Amino acid sequence: MLVGFVIFYLVLNLAVGWFASTKVRTTTDFVLAGRTLSFGLATMVTFATWFGSETMLGAPREFVHGGLYAIIEEPFGAALGLFIVGAIYARKLYPLPVLTFSDFFRIRFGGVSEKISALVMIPSYFGWISAQLVALGLTLHLLLPISTEIGIVIGALLVMTYTLMGGMWSISITDFLHNIILIVGLLILAYLLMDKIPDWGVFIDQQPKGFFRFTPLKNTWVDWLQYIGAWMVIGLGSIPQQDIFQRVMSAKSSPIAAKASIAAGTMYLTIAMLPLLIGLMGVRLYPSLLADDTLLIPHLVMRFMPYGIQILFLGALLSALLSTTSGAILAPASVLGENLWKPLLKHPSDKKVLGIIRLSVVFVTMACIWMAVSRQNIFELVGEASAFSLVSLFIPLNAGLWWKKASAMGSHLSMLLGLFVWAYFHFVQPSEIPAIWYGLLASVLGLLIGTYGLPRPTKVAE
């Protein structure tokens, strides 16, 4: 019955994708759902942006071992990013005639910045998508008599298929259904575990000293740089990313886009607490779970929960993973098709551009399948993906929006210097100071050198 449910649930996603495909007529329909999403749909699809493997699997494991301080990046930093987008960026970006973030860089700084931003943005998603695929593969391996690698391929092909059918329309409708299942499943599971805790005062007192510490233990500048860096990786690094941009821009109006992002941040900050609470209660009630905590909550459910809860939770887990993966695949595929392939063609029709973006969905999926099968450490994959846009795109984005003097050359140098300096200190010469600080400093210097040392005329977006 459990296997039958999983198969039914996966087929249901394909059916929704087929239904959504009837709404796709143009590239804007495919990439931005025709910019017609209501507040409810826009909120749900924005909430689902990052609620995936890291929230359901990675963060609970980190929380159980390291306490509150270990999960600043996710979920707190992720919620912060949604609040900032809604409060500041949504109303500023929504009126622009763009499909992708790289379109903004073309309008503001020209074609070279468009290409550089696209070349930086697309690879930044591969680690993130691969992490979701690994989690999908592990989940399907837990449920079905297949290897993790086969699970990765099956999960990827499923997401690719319904994304190909309806694009952002598929993602919006499936996310709405996924989130309902996700929230109900997590609430019931949390309630059942909370009912097993006889005295919450004693339970809290039994946690290790400093478990609920929210700030650095040592008051040194290195510790504070690490702490603030954890807030910034997703909190600021997510702002110039195509996935959050795509979901916010799909709303039917600028006020709805802003309100939906803030509402999604509120949902994220509350609902993302449930996996953390479930993981903590689980290991305190059943210490044997610590022996293999890669799939902490799935093992808790499969070993100690009633059959009906197993079905409900697995639906919730698959919902979170499918929602995040589909949007993450569409984002770089949209940039690849719109900003790298389309300019190579002479006056392509909208139908042809739509076909190119769909082909890009296939390319991105296949590349991420290879990466997921090769490297199956979810935490490493997510960590490497998160900092890309922060060190390369955040500074030129803000310069383009708020500083009229910023030049095209400043934008180019900001992207390239930020990325290369971050990569050096992250991979070659790591230190106690997070590499994102070096990358951000280099990005600012690149912007100033390019603007004042090598000035070029630039077109300012209205």
C-alpha cells in the first residue's frame, strides 16, 4: 500500500503538469505563469522556494547536534531573504519588462553584463538542484526496492517532465497542493511526538548547555564575522537569484508580489521550525536514531510511527522536495534559454524561444543528475551553491538599482572579481573568516574600480 501510494502521488504530479500545460501559450506563461498569480498562489509558490532537502533533512540534523546557533543560515537566513525581497526589491523590480534577472543586467549595464550574470547564475543552481535530487533519491530508496542512484534518476525525470509540460504554471499549482500536504503532515507528526513528552520544562532543561544560544559564544570579531556571514549567505545571496525572482514576478501585481513574499517569509519562519522540533523530540525519545542521522526524520517516521502517519509524512517530504526541485530547475533553464541561447538567433519567434527554454530544462536536469550521482553529500552541495550569487551578483544588482553612476565596466568587474576571490578563499586558501567576506569586498572594489577607473557610458533603467 505504501509503494502504491508513492506511485499514485508521483503520477498525480504528472497529471497536474498536464493540466497546467493547457495554460501555456507564450514564453511569459511558461516562465512567469503569465504574471497572473493570485496572492494565495504567489505566497505558496514563494514559500516553497527553498523548503526542500536542507529544511527537511539537513537543518534538523544540524540542529540536533549543534543547537539553535547551528541553523542560522537555514531557516532564519532564508526567511530573512524573503522578508527583504518583499519589503524592498519586489516593488522595484516588478514593473521592469524582464523575464530573468539577467534581463535586468542587460537593460541596466548592457549585453556583456547580461552574459556574465547568466554564466555565473546558471552553475550556482547545479549544487542546489543536485542536493534536492540526492534527497529524492534517498527517499525513494527508503520506500522502493531501488538504489539511491536509480531513485535520483526517477525523481529527476519526474520533475523534469511536469516542469516541461507547464513551466511556472505546473510549479504554482503543484506547489499549492504540495504545501497543504506538507503543512498538515508536519503538524500531525509534531503533535504526536509532543504528546509523548510528559513534562516540557524537564525536556528543555535536559538539553545541553548553550543549546538554545542564538549568538556567538565568544565575543571575537572572527566569531561575529562567521555569525553575520551565516545570516547573509541565503538572506542576501538569495535576492539576486532567478528562482525567487521568478516566483515573485509571477504575481498579478506589484503589491501582491511584495505582500506574497513577506507572507511566505512568515510561513517559512514558522513552518520551518516544525522539522527542527520533530528532529529534536525524535532523538530524545529514540536515541538510536543518532546512529544514522542522514535521514533523521524519515527513519523516525518509518521505525516508530503508525502506518497512516508514514503515508502522510512521506507525502509531505516528497512534496517539499518536488516543489523545490521543479522551481530550481526552471530558474537556470530560463536564464540559459533567454539570455545565452536566444541572443545567438536572429529574431526568433516566441514559440521558438519557448522551445529553447524547454530544451534548456532537459539540459539542466541531465547535468544535475550526473552531479547528484557523483556527489551525494547534501550539506556540501547546498553550502557551495549558496554563496555564488552573494559574492558575484548582489553588489552589481544593488548598484544598478540605487546608484546611477555605476558603470557597465564596474558591473563586469564586480561580478568576476567577487566570484574569483571567493573561490580562491573557499577552495584554495580557506581560513577562519568565511570566504564570502573576501568575495563581497572584492565585488565592491571591482565595482568602484570599473566605475571610477574605467568609466563607460551606461543606460539607466527607469
